[in-house]
Amino acid sequence: MSPGKLKKPLLALNRIIGHSSAKNHMSKPKIGDIDQLDDERAKKNIQKIQEKRAKEYQLEEEKKLMIQKRSEEEKRWHEADGPEIARRYGTQEEEALAPAKSLQVLVNDYQNIGKTVSFRARVHHVRALSSKLAFVVFRDQIETVQGVLSVRDGVVSENFVRWAEHITAESFVHVEGKLQQPPEEIKGCTIHNVEVLIDTMHLVVPIDEHLPVDVHSIDHVEVDSETHQLESLASTRVRVSNRIAFLRTPTAQSIFRINAGICSIFRRYLEDKGFMEIHTPKLQPAATESGAEVFKVNYFGRTAFLAQSPQLAKQMSISADFGRVFEIGPVFRAEDSNTHRHLTEYTGMDLEMAIEQDYHEAMHIIDGLMKEIFKGIYGKYRKEIEIIKTRFPHEDLVWLPETPIIPFKDAIKLLNDSGWTDDHGRPALETEDLSTRAEIQLGQVIKEKYKTDYYIIDKFPSSVRPFYTHLDPEDDRFTNSFDIFLRGQEITTGGQRIHRPHLLEERMKKAGIEPLGMQEYLQGFEYGVLPHAGCGIGLERIVFLLLNLGDIRNASLIPRDPKSLPEHKELVGKLPHPEADTIKYAYDYDHGATGLELPPVEKLIVNYGDATNTSWLDERYHVWRHEQTGAAIGYAEDNGYALVMGNPLCDPRQYQLVIRAFLQDMRHTKDLRPLWLLVGPEVEEILGSKLGWRSLSCVAEERVSVDSAKKVAKKERQAEEAGVSIHEVPIGEPVPEHIREKCDKRIQDWKDNRKGKKQVHITEVRPWVDMEHRRYLWAEDKNGEIVAMCVLARLSPANGYQIKFALDFPGSPNGTIEALISAAIQMLAKSGVRNVTFGAGALPEMVTGGHLNGMRAKMLSHTYKTICQQLKLVNKSEFREKFGARNDLVYICYPFMGLGVSGVRTLIKFFEDEM
């Protein structure tokens, strides 16, 4: 386009902004009252933040010094003790571990008493009694064992004891010592009658600092002075929040051994009864049960659901003549219940079987299964149960050889006869489900009447059962279904399923489920299926009730409830380059620290930057530095203007302070008119609300969320069929020199090919700048020629990476650049990066910001649209939409009377280049 074609829109823009001529320099533009940015309240807030950050760094430094001090102390103690004793203790430097036996096996074999043993274990707790005696409690899964470290000539020195006192709990140590009987029973350990007389001890996996909640504390219980009951000092919330610490405790180790044992017995018992294990899909085309308690997921642009149970797939297996099937797998329930007995994801133990006469055939197999589980757990895991009882006191489960099977109607009568009423004073009804409180009360009544913790209630009301449950032929208000109860709470629901397709469709419609969405399921019944029945058992529910754990979360490895998976927020202070922290720098500056060096701009970009900031590394930009905070602002001088690009590089809470200092410098030192370009909403708000600047947006940061990036499968196939291969440089490794040379040659080919074509950009093609913070990919054709190149620049943690350059070289096969960009996004996803940006792209229409409205805004918008169409500014944006790019507005800000036609011309001249 010739410059003449822009004359009309530029003159129109000149009239809108209010200039009567295109005179380049005018009287001073009204930048605004810069002192408005000198906010005392903001200063005090920043000071508090600085002090907090300084304290965090101080603690980090103290930690480093402590590690160094311990290392130096160990060295001095070794020198003082001499080589004979020094070799008996200390930190092992080698990665390879010495052979060792299981501590829990050694101490449980009484034939080992009096023998010297070698083992590896965690340090559970250290208690020093004097300079010559310390007790070290070792932990190996469910066992805790006392170790005695006492000064003995030629074996253990005072320095050895002192060294052991400083071992951080949870460190791994390798120990040699003699197993012996203690003078009296050791009550604080799981092993009461064996201890270790320590001869040597070496740290093999040291822990530098104490855990927020250590294993000894999280498993500690005390007797409540009022109730005289054992109370855990750590709440369920603490145990969930510090899961690794809890899982290391002997209590948790015991719980999950029993958890595994139940699964093993379940599998073995059913296999002996002719059942086959299956694995069903957890993604379903429709909700598998009535109600809205389902998790929706995006399934390639369609809606799918996480399975509420494997029920439908189990029934399809019976239709496929598998006869008897079972599964152990995850189940999902989107029920917003924050109770002690509900999870949103749990482990389901399901079974299904064809029946001949009656659904009670299945009930009796399930009943036998449950009693086999109880018998197996109490027979094999007695030690684990006793460990659990020390933290969760309870009586052993009581069950009868012949399980009571109570019809629902009779159970309701038992409950009502006991005087039970609901919260409104009403008795229980025969056609309504039992509440948790009613279940517990009924359990107490049945325990008193039948002397059992385990029983079955049969013939549940149809109103509380899923659509596929078979109705009672004698009374359709009830069903051929049952619940099994443990300690007064339901652990499994089972029953007969409808196997006639027309009845099934009828029940589905009544439950509000559209049969059209369940065609695959219904097909099995249309093809003919035998009568069948089964059940679903909640593994965590059994463990929780069997062991009286108080909360089902204690029975789940990593529990999921409605409060799980909180939205991720970047932690303040967790910067990739802590040494370039502008908050800490400002604190050091204010407190007169000597030898301060301004943080490198490259590191500031990685701590705080966005795509625009990466352009500052080009030679045409000046980088202004703020002495007080170490912050940076990049700008280019052109035609009397300071074209400031992007947000300041500093902690956002320092923006006002830094912007004030920069504008003062521009006014008094440089005599440049500031035009602030491509800034985020925070900076736009400061310039607009504090200084009265006008703002508009005709550009957006074009971001892609890595998790939801769109596929370009067709283009990738085209590139693959053409023989294109994608290569990348592993992170942390330099780009080979021969690859750089090839790329440079192809970049020159690309530039030569684009001569005469307009380019709108803010940065030059310089791929080898700041290579420490860049990642490189390239594409080669079948002949080994480099046909495309992609350079990724690292930004702040919130912004991820920028696709700094994506160059499609002359002669590249169709689809190459799309395949290369897709590969880059997938590579970042594997690295845990959440966001990637293409950088700034033009919007098809202008968006007005602060202090710009009315006729002026409308005319300016019309003019921009004309320029945008004439220059085809949105071409890049249309390409980026293929990958799912979304727009985050960035703003152009300027002071009143501070732009003018000369400013517009300067901007266009700055952004355009002949290449």
C-alpha cells in the first residue's frame, strides 16, 4: 500500500483527536498529575509485603546456613573422633544403597534377638536424654522400633550422639546394631519387647527441613480429660491436607493393607464361584442412573459423563453370555455432600450374575462374600487391626452364621416401634428411603434384637431405586432389591435388574432418561438376556465402618470430595528466579544493602513478563531501570515520542511506584511524549484513573490454554504424508552449531521471499537471543532440509511461553507450520506449562477504554476499521484461531492531547517494516 492511500483515514483521525494540523511537536501534552501515583496507603502495603518477602528469604538463607553448619559440624566431629569411630556415622554421599533387610521382618523374628542386624528405615522420632544417651525411634511401614544410642568406648562417641540428635525426622538411615530385649516394655512403639543397640548409623536420604506436620505428630493421640476417650491431635482436615505424612503412619499403613486385603478376598472368592473379572469404561454417553449427580466432561466437542457405576456395562456383559462378572474400579458421584460418609470418587466392587429362579441367589452369594471378607481380615490382619484400634478405638465386628434378612416393611416397623421420628416429628414411611440418622437408630435396634452388626434389609421401595431395578411382581411399590448394613450403615445395594426391553424403556422414561442416548445399552436387551442380579459395594465404606475410622476420607488413599481439587493459584514469591525478585530488591535497597546489582532483564521477563516484554531484547529498544526496585520498562524513541511497550517488569503491586518514577524521568530528563502500548488492564487502570489518560484497544494478546488447544489433525496428516519430521532441542541443552547455521540460512531465504510484503510487528527475527530461556523446534522434509522453525520464549509462570517465532520457510510442504506449532504446544503440555501465547494480534474492530466515548469514539473506531481492512491486519489472528487462541485485550494509552496525527504516523511507521 502506498502512503497516499492512508491520507484520508489519517486526516480523519487527526480531526477526531482535535489537532488542526499535522505539526509534529506541540506544547506539552497533559500527562496528568504524576504525584497522584504517590499513594501513602499503597506504600505501606508494599512495605508490609517487602518485610514478609524479606522474612521468607531470611528463612531460606537460614535453612541454607543450617545445612552448611551441620555439614561443617559433622566434618569437625569426624576429625575429633578419628577414623575408627568417624566411619560409624555421618551422611552417605554415594547414590547406591548398601544391602539391607526389612526391619519389620527382623524384629518380628525372636530368633534374631542377640544378633547383629543391618536395616534401612525412617527416623520417626529422636529423643536425647543426655550428651551420652539418645533414643531413636525407627519406622518401617507399620512397625516402630526403639533404637538405643549410648556412648561406648571405640563404638559410639558423644559426637556420634550429638550428630544423631540433629537428624531431621523422616530421613532415611542405614543402621547396624544388635537386637536385644529392653529392661522394660516399650509403650511408645508398636514393637514393645525388642530394641536395637545402635553400632553404626548413616544418613542415606537426608531431609533438610522439618515437614509442616510430621508423621509422629499426625499420628499422636491423647486421652480427653472430660470424655476419657482417645482423641487424635490432628483433625481429618489436617490428615487430608498433609496426605503423604498421614499415609506414612503405621495407622494408615495398616488401613491400606486391610483395604488391599479386602480386594484380594473379593477377587479370590468370586473367581472360585465362577465369576470373571472385567474392566468397564468410565466415559459414558449418558447418565447411567436417575438424578443429576453426574460429572460432565468435554469429549472432543461432545458431552460425555463419568460413570456413576459400571452397572450398564455389567448388564451388557451378561447379555453377551459372560454368565458371572465382577470389577474393582473407580466410581464417580457428583453429589455435593460434605459429610463424613460421602466421596465424589470411590472404589466400587461390583458383581453381576445370571439367575435361574430368584434374585436371592445373588443375595446369598454376596452375603457369603461379605462374611468371607470379615473372616479373612480378622484372621490375617489382626496386628494391623490392633494398631488401628490405638488411634480409632472400636470393638470387633459381630456377625451371625445365618445373616438376618429383614423385609423393608418390617424394618420400618422395628424403627417406628423404637419411638424414632424424623426432624419434624414424623415416623418413617414404608415407601421412603431411610435417612442416615434412621439407619443408625435401626442398627442399634437390630443389634439389641439380633446381637449382630451385620444384616440385610430386603424389598426396598421403587421410589428410591434406579430405573433398571426389577419391580416386585406382587407389589410394584417395592423392588426385588436389598441393602446390606454394617454397624448400622449401608455398605452395598443389590438386586435384580429389568431384562425385558419394553419394560426397561418405560422405566427409563419415567426416570427422565432419554432412551435414544442409551441405544448401545438397550441393544443388549433387544438381543435377549437372561434374568440377572448383582450389587455394587463401596470399598472405602466397608473399610471406614469395619475399622470405625470416623470419616470415610481416612479410608481413601487420596480422598476426593466436593472441596477437592481447588483452583490453582500461583503462590506469591515462588519465582523462577528468586534472585530477580523486585520486592526483595526494594527491601534491600531501602535498608542500605551494599553491592546491589540490578536484576537482568532476561530474568525479570521470566519472573513477571508477557509476550510484549520479550521485544525489549531487540536493539531498537531502550530499557529504563528503576534504581529503587530494580524494575524495568522498555521503550523506543521515535519522532519525539517514547513508545513504551508492555507492562513494567516488576511485582504488579509496585506498578504505581515504578510508573511514577518513569514518567517523571521522561518529563524532566528525556523530554519525550509517552505513548504506552500493549499494556494489561492493571496498567490501563492506573494511567486512566490516576492520570486521566485515554485508552483504546485494537490489539489482543492471543493466548491458548494448553489443556484445551484445538487439534489441526488434517494439516498434521498432510505434513506427515509429505515426510515432514519434527525435532526439538531438549531443555537445558544448547542448539547444535550446524543446526543454527542451517536455520540462519533458511531465515535469510524467508526474509528474501518476503521483500515487498508489508509486515506489522514489534520485534525483529533474532532467534538466538537469551537462549537460556528459549526452546527450539524445527521441521525437516524427507530430504533433511529445514522447512520450518519455532522458537518459544519463557514468560512468567502465569503466562507460560510465547511462540516467539513460527517461520514457514520457502518450499515447505503443506501443513508443516501447523504441525510444528501443534508439536510445540504438546511439548509444553508435557512440561506442565498451562498457557502459551502467540503474542499481540490485531482486532477486527476497536474497543474503547477510559475517557474515550461519544462521537469521538465512534469516528475513531470507524477510522481504525478502515486502516485494519486496508492493511489486512487480522490475517495472523485468523491463522492462530486454528489452535483455539482466545483474546485478552491489551491497551494503547495516551495523555490528553498527547497523540495527534503525528503520533498515529509514528505508530504506523514504527510497526511497519519492509522485509
